[in-house]
Amino acid sequence: QVLLRLTRAGWSNPEGRPRASLQRVVYVAVDGRIERKVYPDLTGAGTPLTQTLLEDTREVRIAFVASGRTFAAWPGEAAQPLPDAVTLELTAPRFGRTTQWFLVGGGPG
């Protein structure tokens, strides 16, 4: 289950290799794990580098908050402004039921 698919700026390039300054990132819930997949190509092509962020999770849900309202999905269109926040709700034996809030910033622009 794809939780969040995004393109992020600020991808560090200390070796100065030729590549895009943007990075394709996908967060997924699979077999009780939350994983972060980072793709080598901005189009999402190629084999992603996968990192397990949390194991033994249940009832994972993501939501988007804008103007005081909560949405189960976000259109992700260029003309659509970013949400104000993203929430991640999950249940894991280690933590119980947890809700995390991530404030979204558009950055300088």
C-alpha cells in the first residue's frame, strides 16, 4: 500500500555526480513494515534503495490537512497548493496507537 509518493528538493550531492537536484521518494506499508523507497531516477525508473523505517505495524493510515479539513488523498497537481500538514496514524505493539503530524512547508519561492 503506497502511503505517500513525492518529489523532494534538497538532495545532497557531495560527490558532484551528474544527476537531478530533485529526488523521487515513496513511502509504503508492506507486510507490517513501513518502508521508504528512494529512486535513482526522477521518473521513478530503476531499482529503488529501500529502507525499513518501522516493523510490526498495523492499521497504517495517512491523511492530509488543509484549511482545518482532513482529506484521505491529495491531488498532487502543480496548480494545487500543498496541504498544511500530513498525519500518519498507526498501531504498533511497541508504541500502541500513535498519530504523528508533519507540517508541510513550501520553502522559499
